[in-house]
Amino acid sequence: MREYNFDGLVGPTHNYGGLSPGNLASQSHGGEPSHPRDAALQGLEKMRFVSGLGVGQAVLPPQPRPSLRALRALGFTGSDEEVITRAAREAEHLLRLTSSASSMWTANAATVAPSADTADGRVHLTPANLSQMYHRAIEAETTHAVLRAIFANEQHFAVHPPLPGSSHFADEGAANHTRLATPGHAGVHLLAWGRSAWQDVQGPSRFPARQTLEASQALARLHQLDAKSVLFPQQHPEGIDAGAFHTDVLAVGNERFLMLHELAFVDHAGLLAVLREKLGQDFRAVVATKAELPVKDAVKAYPFNSQVLTLPDGTMAIVAPVESQETPAARQFLERVVAEDTPVKAVHYLDVRQSMNNGGGPACLRQRVWLTDEERGAIKADVFYTPALHDSLAGWVRRHYREVLRPKDLQDPQLARETMTALDELTRILRLGNVYDFQQ
């Protein structure tokens, strides 16, 4: 079984809308000009780098934006151009919401369980409903269609519909999911949550908790996971209030290694004790304290929103944003991780600033999917990274993406036409078929 990182291609409407309460980077950069072409090329360079390390790499496509289907559902009528013009005139905030390129952060696209862990021996995928934020909730239907197109072979894959789109089952995807495993022990799934729709638990006071316990429990059932191999840690309310809206802002794990901030989970010490019991002596964890790494620095620099990757020689490497290198406390913590008795032997810093300015680091940009060789062979879409695919996608970006996008540009009906033209070509490059509503 090999891990593949399915990175989201940054969409042509990449912009800084400031749409996410609790996401400090998104709020602080709201209204600034963005650079969609640079953002997409930065993402492709990250894919090239990860593939060059010998790690499995693949891509997921962006979604049509602005979402004309969403705007029509909200009462805007007429031609495509008339819908956009009227929305810009009457409800500009709705146009911003429906123009978000947030599907680029594919850690939120779905939760995935490998066939080694599921009762029926299939890979299980459930698209996240992302019901807490409207601009993200409108992603779920298209995400479901894309995943069904890629993982179409039902002998090997079970692609579930999103959980019911209500506050009770608010699901944020793999940004709150960590799978750990050691030789000779079953994989352990951490399905974290920030609030409960049913139980009375203390939550954050400043920012909203997005994932519910009930959603995490439903995912474990849908994916047919052994109850003894699933843990449901609560996100620390203080961490959420500091800007850790998802688990992957303050914790990241890979196989036998977990690194976390002490404000990632309620009772992190108790959680680590249970993990050591379930995973044995090969399990390693490194905890950053508030004194060593102030949580404001962790949220600013995103050292935990890094990719921890297993290399072909069995060692691990961290791919972190350059902001972690530039922030002394974050850099020193990552240097400690490498220096201690852990599988991590190197840290690499990459520039993904266009994504970071909206609150998404290297880990936000990828969805982890574990596949056997047979399962890999059952996927017919051309989504697995190769140098040739890189060149095709880079050329596609340069042909179709604007260099600069300002907030007022979202009101230009031509932008929607440019996006549809680009995505129609992309589905042919990736051999996905007609997955978008405008292609039906």
C-alpha cells in the first residue's frame, strides 16, 4: 500500500475574499489583489517537488466559479452574464461567496480510509459537506462527482455521498483526520471534532468549532472501521480560538509519527498514552508547548500544516511553508523534530504564499489516499503526476489564468466564461468525462 497525495489545482478565480471566520490569514488578507496564475504554478511546483522525493502524487481539479448554479438557486435569473451582473449589483457578498476557489484545499474535500482498514476491503471515500461555511458547502456535490469519476471501479472503491448537510453532521474532511500505523499493529484513525450537536461539552468562545463529534462517528461507521481502531479526540477550544479552525493547523501525523501542539487536543497527554498502547514501542510523538512555540506563531507560520512524507528509503521528510522557516520559534521546533529520535530526517521549505495568504499551507493542498498497486491500476483517469502531465497543466494554466485578480474583477461576466472554457479543456486533459454542471 502506497500513499498518494492528491493535490488540488488552484482555480482561475483564486481571490482573497476574507470569507472564513476563525481563519486569521483569510481575514487579514481579505480584499487584497491575488495572483491566480502564480498560485496555480506554485501548487504545481509543490507537486513536482513531492514527486521528486519519490512520493506518490496526483491531482484533483478545481470547481466552476462563480457557481452559476448556486446563484440561480438563490433567485438570480437570466443568462449567465445577467445572473452575474445582477448578483454584483444586488448582493455583491453572494458573488464573492460563490466565486471562492476554496476547493484548492483538498484536505477538506473528503475523508478516506484505505482498504487495509475497512471491513469490506475497499477504499472508502466520503466527500465533506463543509456545511459550516456556505462558500465551501457548495463544493460537496461537484466533489462527489469528481471522486466518483476518478474512483469509479466499485470492486475497489466505495464513494459515499456527503453526510446530511446540517449543523448536526458538520464534516470538514481529512483536515480533522489522521491515520497512524506501526508494523504489526492495525492502523489507528483519529477523527477529531470541535463541538457536539447532542452532548454538552465546552467549546471555543471566540471562533466557531466546525466539525461535530456526530459527523466523525458517522464517518467511522460508513467506512466500516473497527471500533477498537478509532479515536475521537476533541480539538482544544483554546486552540480553535487562537485560529486553529481545523486539526491540521496544530497537528500532523504519518504512519508511526505524530507531531502536535499542546493546544491541538483536549488532554493531549491522555491521547498519546492511548496511542502508545495501541501502536507499541515504534510510535513516536513530538509535542510543542506554548512556551516553546507560542500558538500565535504556530497559526501564523503553519509548521503543523506541513506534509510529513515517507520516502522510499523508509525515512520521513517534512515539507513546510517558507513562513515556518522565517518564524524563529517554528523553525527551531522543526529542527528539534529532526534532531530527536524520530523517523523525520529532513525539513524542506516551499513557497506556497498565494495559498498561505488565505490560510492554507502544504497540508491543506492535498488529500491523502492509500492505494495498492491493483487499486492504482483500477483508476483510469489521467490524474497521477508525471513530468508530461506537469507540462500539460502548466501550459494550461498559462493559457487560461489571469495574472492578477482584484475584488472588482469577480463582477466581470467574462471571468466565468474563461473559467468554464479552461475547466472544459482540463477534464479532457485528465480524462474525467463530464463532471461539471455546465457540461451536462
